[in-house]
Amino acid sequence: MTPLVFHAIAFSASQVGSGLAISALVGTVVRLLCGALLDRGLRCSWPIHATTLLAISADLVLFQADTYNSYLLGQLLLGMAAGLYWPGIELAVPLNCGDIPSGRGYALVRSADALGIGLGALLGTIAASIGQLRLVYGVEAVCMAGVLLLISLNPLLDGRPLPEGLRPTWSDERLDLSWLPPLFPVLVVSLMATAILSLQQSALPLDLVRGGLERPGLSESHSSALIALQLTLLVMLQWPVGRWLSERRVAFGLSLSLIAFALGSALIGLSALSPIGTGLVMTALLPMAFAQAAFLPTATQAVVVETPEEHRGLAMALFSQCFAMSAVVAPVIGGRLLDQQGHGLVLWTLMACVCLAGVPMIRQLKQPALIGDQGRSNNLSMLKQGVQAVSCSSAEPSKPNKR
């Protein structure tokens, strides 16, 4: 809702996009630091504690911000909060799943994310309809206070063994990056997908308010209502889509998400050419919601599958960096294209082509298995171990019975 808030007080699209980009840039540094500390034994609850305090401070600033400098300060605090939150919470999911496979755990967590974002957008729509859009920052502050209370009473489980001693992170052992190359396809594809997600938050609200070549502009309340509709669809689709893809290969889920992102982006781009383009935007919301529901749990589980346990903190930080890097670049490019052309035709068509170009890259994944394949692999491994145990016991010489 931030683009709508500051568009209402005459901020340009470039100003809004630059603030979001600076926030993401700060989050980039904080993510890497948080991931490295998690691999050094930092418990997952501590970054979440810090996140809540930083986010509440950011909300207090943004609630009353009326200058570009105060807007930047609020975005900096939010960037730090996000940088701490994502590596910690993503690493906590498999540690708190118990007997539930982590792929289903991520699907369930992404469903909770979608529900929270959908409720926030709904409240933002109500706030926009009564002319008090900044109330969304009050909602966020209350939610963060609730998170702080929840994890204080019930800390996240983290049964990882503490690393031996306090060896510096630049030792030879820590410089082993052999685990990183298998992640490259996942990270590159994630950059493409998260660029779409970033543009949905920054460029799409402004594109809807300004209108296209033929598509009429929408009011702020109608624009936020469309965004809330897309998030509602995401809430409805996240669990069934995530659950369905948890039994299939990572490459299948990621390919499907990129194709759906491309379709949705193409429809939004074409909507600028029609006086009834709002209908095309509404049609595009379904493939966009499906693509997001397919991408988020699948990509996260792919990082878990491809990374050794002792490096998952930094791997999660790198994965969440995709969100940060996309948020640095995409809002700036999107804001400039909107300012220069006055519509989103080129922007959304370009994103559709980028997503389609990323589909062949997914074939490079070396371990494309998700829950179904993992379960079969584990069962096969257990069966082999059982056969080996039986073989070894039958090969031993018989011993006299001493009962």
C-alpha cells in the first residue's frame, strides 16, 4: 500500500521506487549478516525479535511522514527488519516441522503468509475507502507487537547443535563454496519471479491509478481493491497448489510458475491497449496468483534440498537476497518506465519475455525432487540399509547359544 500512500501526497513514481529500492539495498546487507550469524549458531528467534522492534519503529515514522527524507528513513528501517526476518523464519520452518515433511511445511507457511497479506490488503482497501490509507501502518505495528508477544511466550524451536568453538567465518572450512553452484539456477529463476512480485507491489498500483493508452485510470480505492482481489485469490490457491506441487519435482513447479507469471504479465501489458483493459487486468490476477502460489514454497524447498544443513542459514540469506535485489532494481526501472511512457505496456511485456526466457534454465537443477521424490528416496535408502544389515548378519559365523 506504500505506493498509494505516497502517490496521494504527490510523490513521483521515481521517488516511490527509489525509496523501495534503498530499503531493499539495506536489506541485502542485513540478510547476509543474519544468514552468516545463523550458520554460526544464532537461534532463529533472535532475528524475529529484532524485526518486530524495527518494523514498529518504521511504522511510526511512515505513519506521519510527509517529506522524502522521512519516507526514506521509514523505508530504511523496514529494509533492516525484512533483512533480519526472512533468513530466520525460513530456516525455522524445517526445524519446527517435526514429523511433517518440510515441503508441506513451507506450503503451509506460505498459505499463512498469503492469508496475512490478504487480510492486510483488505484492511488497506477499507482504509482507502474512508480516506485514511495510512492506517495500514497502524495495522502492521499491531501485528508486529503480536508477533513479539507470541515468540516471547513460545520461542521457535531450534535444535541445531552449536558449532564447536568460535572459529572465524573466514577459515578455510568456511570458505568451501562447493555447495553454491547447484543453487545458481534456483537463484536466477528466483530473481525473475521476485522481480514480478516487486513490480506488483510498486508499479502495478501506480499503473492502475494512472491508466494505460486506452485503459482508464482507477481510483485509489478501486486500485487497492484489485490488489486485494489478487491477494484473496492467492489465499485460496496457496495451500492446494503448494500441497499439489509438494508431491512433484521442483523443475515442474518452477517452470509452471514462470509460465503463469509470463501469461499474467502479458495480459496486464495488453490491457493498456483496450478501453476495457480493466477486465484484462482482472483476468491476469488469476495466473499471477497461481504463479505466486507455485513459486514461493517450491523455490524455498529447492534451496533446502540443494544445500547441506550446515550452510542453510547463508543459503536462505542468498535466496531472500533475490527478493532484495529484485526490489532494488525492479521498482527503479518500473518507476522510470511509467514516468517516461505514462503506461505499463513495455514494462509488463518485457517481464513476460524475461519469465519465458528463464524456463530452459530450470533444467539445470541437479536435485529436482520435492516431497514425493524425497520420501521415495528415503524409503529406498532405508530398504537398502535393511538389506545390507540382513546380509551382514547372515554372513557372520554362527555362535553357540549360551542361554
